[in-house]
Amino acid sequence: MGMFTLRDFFQMKATLYNLKLKYEKSHQYLNEGLVNIFNNSDFILGEKVKALEDKLSKYSKSSYLSAVGNGTDALIFSLSYLKEKFPQKKKCNNYASFIFSFNFLNLS
């Protein structure tokens, strides 16, 4: 057996996850579900969103759960909750507020 060189390492190809294959296996189910959601305008505060929130709430064993559209909305939602729950008597910079909320979310 010959030497294994760095060049050989970089020429190796590994498929980590094939999204095209995954889509081909389940495209019929996905397409029907998406068409149904869009036809019923069920993507904002609809039945499917409520069902998702209920399943996630049971899975995470939490009393309250709210699905949001992206990570930015989640941070804004969390920070506004913290602002109401823990009003600040002194002003602090945004960086300190972010660190506090990040640590708080990691603890819960």
C-alpha cells in the first residue's frame, strides 16, 4: 500500500447529506402539504402553526411556546419578554443586555 499524501486527502469526495435525494423521496408529500398551506393561507397564525406549537410544547415540556419566522424575531421576542419581566433601573449598553439575555436563555 502506498503513502497517503495531503493531495490525496483533498481530492477525496464525501457526500455528507444529499438534499436532492431526500427531496426526491418525499417531494409528493411536501408539495401537497405546501399547496394546502398556501391555499388556506395557513402559514401565519393558522391551524398548522398551532399544531406545530402544540407538538413542540409537549416535546420541550414547556407551558408556553411561540413559533416565529426567523432567529431575529426570536431574539426580539425574547428580549422584549425579558425587558418586561426584569425592568432595568439603570441604563446599560446593548452588549451587556444581550449577554444577560443569552445567558438567561441558556439556563432555561
